[in-house]
Amino acid sequence: MSLRFAILTLLSALASAAEPRAFLEQHCYECHDKETKKGGLDLESLGSEKQQLDRWIKIHDAVTEGEMPPAKKKVRPSAAESAAFVTSLDTRLSTASKEASPTRISLRRLTRGEFENSLKDLLALPRLDIQSLLPADGRVAGYDKIGSGLDLSPGHLAAYQEAIEKALDVAIATQSTAPRVYQKRIYPAGLFKFGGNLSHGQYVLLKDKQPDPALPVRGGHENKKGHVGFEGPDLKERGALVKSPAVATSQSAVGLLNPNLAGYEAAMNVSPIFAGNYRLRLSVWGFRWANGKPNPCDAPQAAVLRAHEEGKQQEGGRLLSAFTAPSMESKEGEIVTWLDAHESIVFDPVSVPWNGLRIGQVAGRAAKHVGPGVALDWFEIEGPLNPVWPPVSHARLFGQLPIKPFDAGSDIIPPRREKIRSIGGYLPSMHLDLTPAERTPKLETVSSDQPLEDARKLLADFLPRAFRRDVTASEIEPYLKLLQTRLDAKDCFEDAMRRVYVAVLTSPEFLFLPAPDDDAALAARLAYWLWNGPPDEALLAAARDRSLHRPEVLRTQIDRLLADPRSERFTQDFARQWLELGRLDETNPDPLLYPEYRFLLGQGVAEETPAFLRELITKDLPARSLLKPGFAMLTQRLAEHYGIKGVTGVEQRKVTLPSESLRGGLLGQAAIHKLTANGTTTSPVKRGVWVSDRLLNDPAPPPPPGISAVDPDTRGTTTIREQLTKHRSDPNCAACHAKIDAPGFALEAFDPVGGLRSRYRSNGQGDLPPEKGHTDWKVEYKLGPTVDASGELRDGRAFRDTATFVELLASDDEKLARAFVAHLARYATGTEISFADRAEIRRIVAQTKANGYGLRSLLHALAQSPLFLPTSR
């Protein structure tokens, strides 16, 4: 009888616990009723699950994680009671969540990036840069793909039209014959900007890897220190030597001892007359300058080529490529890249540090200077390269219609054309390198004897690719009417078709992605997930025969899309949004505290994380690899920054790491450390929020009103841990800080640029660092207080340092997998994750348990799940 009574009592207690309000009344009202409202939380007045869904979800999660009731409470519910409460509430919340959002994936607008890629792929353009013309996209949960953040305004449509016109300008051929290929090898000694630097002494003339006697290495003021200026009795003579044939026409190399500076950049005096693909070649080598000559350097140096918009040569420019400059050994590099008309090319020795003065201004100048340098032997340009003419982009718009001379005697309005021109002082020159006929070509345009019939054929080919589905004959008719209207207004056929194409590309069918309710829509959604752009013909064919939704076909197509170079857009963009890499350049590291952070390091930092994500997905590596991969994606400069030896050159590669290394995983990557710092000091709060939100999909709420941020102390008197103590003592802040401070403290072992540290850097009090006097950059900071990277997780588990913290997180690989799927689902579907989606996410994760929750397996499982496939649950 007593056993029966005990069982009935237990069942009664569990049934009572299963009633959410009964559970709250028994275990939570003591602190959170109408009168007490500890932390501002009144559970007694809480509405129903439908009325206050978000609040109920927070309660559910707090009980699930063991945060509520708090551990210090003397009388806590049993594990069985808590489980019954969570199970009951889970069912109720799932029902309420489904009713609140019955449709999971709905119509949404293309993002700026998707719009640009769509035009680029549709028109077969090698390069297109139009995002800056478009309004910024709204962001929801850190993602700009979520439909609720993507509105459409008249401002959008006006910007779209401007961007489309720019794309059409690039795509349409204006002449029946291709521009003649220009080819030129250039030796740097004769270039204008090189000449000034050679005169002043921050560049040196080198022949056979030694100083060229035709222009002696500049010295002067050897008995002085610091700044002495450019002037000197030898300056006039050096200027004459630089202009003499012995130097100006020589084929000697030029060694660069200074990095590029505004007004003193290493401009190549090259600016294409015609846009197109160009082959750029150069020969470079590195050295250590000492005793007035080049010497072998311990590691290769590096240089880059940049393209600068006309009139903006002294601004940042567009990176074309980086090149490794081996020690005392010439190495040729080659790229084929798109150059816009009138962009100018600049060479930059990015491994050479800037230490405050140009070498020609410092006492002793180049004769006494010691430091790294990069030598340029020669530079070569060839192009524009057009394997076919008219180019494919033109054929996408006008097929094989001929380009003929325009009839100037007709009443038709001629097409708009830009005059052929070159930039004075740059190569090629329109006056020297073009014939008179090339300088002033005859006006030509696309010709059609049957404009309506030709347009019908062109649109029958173009519209299915633009709309990403089959089109009917009736859908073509409105565009033919528009064409006829423009022809009646005396537009030439080319311009009339431009108006038609602008109308097509600003239509809802192009600008919006439909819900995936058929295979055509599924193809579009899949392509904009994994290519960030439109589907190709193979994907559309699978949609057309209605096989795409079949699991085996869908899996094959996903593998094909991931193997295509266009999938690099996905890894880059998903990393940008999921891991917030778009914030990487929001702050610049303080040059006094972090002088080592220069272009080469920044480039390696920015490239590491997307390449790491690509490797995880390609190799289907387990979720644990997000934190403990056993490898890192490194360049030479990033490896040096991480203290990893044996990596040389600007090329990124996979490097195996020892098991105890903190590097490789997300929490050991400098990009994460930089974007969660302010450039001066680190913030455990920012880093803790990032870990909770982006890595664990458990975002912390915003701080309460009136709570001020912690101001950085760079004087070296107070640690951030000490400053945060007062925040944790505030009852309104304590709960959140218990959640976010621990991961933030663990990451204090990394400074704002991702360097490992045991002490904080200071610009005030502190000790001299051991590296002072042993680096190529000036070290003016000091070492302040000791870093403490220990802490305790909210579940009570303690960690003594970063390594043990990472092990604790990595041990819960199922949680990492769930978080990854949630973030991937937001990106893939353009929809925020609701409570009702949690069960499906758990199912997806469970499905991949056998292989350690491989990231590619998780991606495939998501693609086959109701989260991605249906329009409703």
C-alpha cells in the first residue's frame, strides 16, 4: 500500500510540475511575483504562451540550462520535475510558435550581393562592382538575407536602374572589331614616381643584385640622428642622374626601402584605355638592406599590385594580387585580371614597415639604413585579352546580331558612346599607341532588320535565365510592346533593347526569390544559398524535369554546386554574416600599442576564417573541429604572428598543428579576436557575447537601460576583470554576466590583433617588452598587468586557462552542431529560427551523429529537411 501511495504521490507531483504555471508558482514566485519582481521579472502576471511567446521561451531555456531556479536556492525542483516542466512547455511553445508563423519560407528580395552576382552571372561579366550604388540591406539576427529585413523602396528601384545601366555598359560591345592588344615591358628606373624616390634616396638602383654605380646609394649627415630632410648638396646632381639615359633607360632593378606613401607611391604609369582582361607579369625579389647593399633576408618579402580608380591613385586602391619576393632570387609572377578603363596600376612593397620617416629624410639615409626591402626587376602588361568577339556578355544580350555602322543620315537617335581617351603621362597613349581610326572610330551599333522578331528570340533566351524558370509566350509580349514604344520614339534598336533589359532586371520576377513551392523555386533557393547567385542551366534542367526534389538528385546537385568556384561566394558570405567578419575593419588597431598590425598581417587574418570554413565543409570535418581542428590556414605573416615556423610566402596553405596549439579553431583565430576588440583593448563582454551568440546560438539580451560601457584603461593600472567586478555586483547585470563573462575571460589570452599574451600592453606604466629593438617596427608600448584567463562556466565547471576552456566547449560537440545548423538555416532559408524549428534541428543533428556531426553532412541534412524544402510546416 505504501509503495502504491508513493507512486501516486510521484505521478501527482510530476503532473503538477508539467503544468507550467504550477511549476513557476511552486519554485519561482518567491522571487518573481508581483511584489518582489527580482531583476524586474514578474512571472505571476505572465500572459499565455501565445500572448508572451518570447518571454515563455526564455523561461523554458533558463530551466533547461539549470539557470532557473538558481543553484543557490535551498529548495530546488528535482530533475524529474524540471524535465516534466520542460517537456510540457516544449509542446505548448511549439504549438504557439507554429501558429504565430505558419509559413516558414516566404518571398524575399535579393540582397545587394545577390543582385550584383545575378547581373554578373546573367551577363557573363568577369567583374562587376555595383554594391556601393545600392542602399544597405537590413539585418536580422546578424543576417542580411532574412526577408523581414529586406524592404523595397523607390530609392531601391532608382539605384537598381543605375547599377543595371553600369552593367550593360560593361557588357555591350560598341565596335565590330576587338580593341588591339597592347603589350609592354616596363623597367622601373624610368618611371616618374620611381625617379623622385630614387633621387631622395628611399629607393636604390640595383644591378645584378648589387648597387648600380650609375646612381650611387645616397648618404649624408652620417654624424647626426633622426630627421634631416631631403635637401642636400647632392640632390640636384642626383636628379640629373635619374633623368640621364644611363638611369632612365636602364634595365636595372629598383629596390624599395620604404612602403608606399601618398604622393610617393610606386606607380607603374600604366592605365588601360579599354576595359577588359589583362595579363600582368612582374619579377620581384626580397633582401635585407644593410651596409649600403642588399643582403639575404631570413624570410621572403612580399609585394602587391593594386588598381586605382582614375584620380584616386593616392587612396587605398583595389587589391589585384600579392606576390612572394624570395631572398636575393628573382621570381616571376603572373595574373590575368579585369581592369576598368583608366584604372592605374601601383606596386606596393607591403612587407616593408613604416617607421615614421622616409629613408631619404633620416640621417645617413640609405647608406646607413638597416631593414627589409623589395626589388622590382620589371613589370609587363598585355591586353585587353578577348578570346572571342563580340564577348560572351554581348552575345547574352544580342545573340549573333551584327554590329554595323550607324546611319547618320536617318532620323534615329544614335547610341550614346564615350570618347576614346587616355590619361596624360600614362601608357598606353592614345596618341602614340592607337591609329587615327582607333582614336576616332566610326559609330557602330547592333543592327536588326526585323526588330520585333529578333527581340522575341532574344527575350525567349534571356527571360528564363533572368527569371530562373520557364516563361510563356504571353510573358514576353509586354516587353515587346515596350520595345515598340521605344522604336516609335526613334531609339535605335540597341538603346530600345537596353530599356527592355532594364525593365526585365527591375521586375519582381528578377528582384525577388519565391518560396520553394516547386522545383524551379527550389533551384533558385539552392543556388542563392550555395552560390549566392542564380542557378545555372544544369540546375534549371533538374528543376524542369521535376527531379530536383528527389533526395539522390538534390544531394548530387549540392555536391556539384559546392565543387564549383562560385561556392566560394557562399563560404565568404556565410562567414561574413555568421561569424560577423563584416565587422573586421570597423576598428583600426592603435599603431602605438600594436605596431605589428600592417597590411600583410591584416590580409592573412581576413582570409584565414573563410578558408577554414571551406576546409571543414569540403572535408566533412566534425563539429568539434570548429574549435579543435588540428590545423590552421596560414600565410607566412600570419604564421609569424602565431609563432608557427616553417611557413613562407604570401600563399595561404593548410598547416598541421600540434595537439596543444591554441590556433586553428575559431577561438584561436585573430579575426575573431580583432572584431571583438576595439583596436585599443579587449572586452570580455564583447567576446563573451560573440561566443554565446555566434558559436553557441544562445544570444545574450541587451544591457539594461542606464548601464554604461566599460571604458578601456590603456595606462596599465587596472585590468578589465577588475573593472567588470562592479557590473557583476549589480543584480540587474549579474545573470547575464554569469553567462558571458566566462568565455570573455578565457579569450583574454589574446590581444586585440590576435597575438597571444601573458601581460596587457600599456602606453603608460609598465615594463619594457623583450621584443623592443628586435623587430622591424618600432616598439613604444610597455607591459602592464598580468592576464588572467581563468574562470567558471555558469554550470559550475571551472577552467584555468584558454586551453581548458576550449576543451570544455569542444566536449559538447552536439551543442556546437545544433548552433551551426541554426545559423546555417538562417542563411539558407532567409528566415529567422523559431521555437517550432528546434525539434527539426535536433533531428538533423541526431542524423549526423555517427560521423561526429560533419559540417557537410549537416548541410546535406538541412537541405533535405522541412526547414529548407517546404513553404509551411
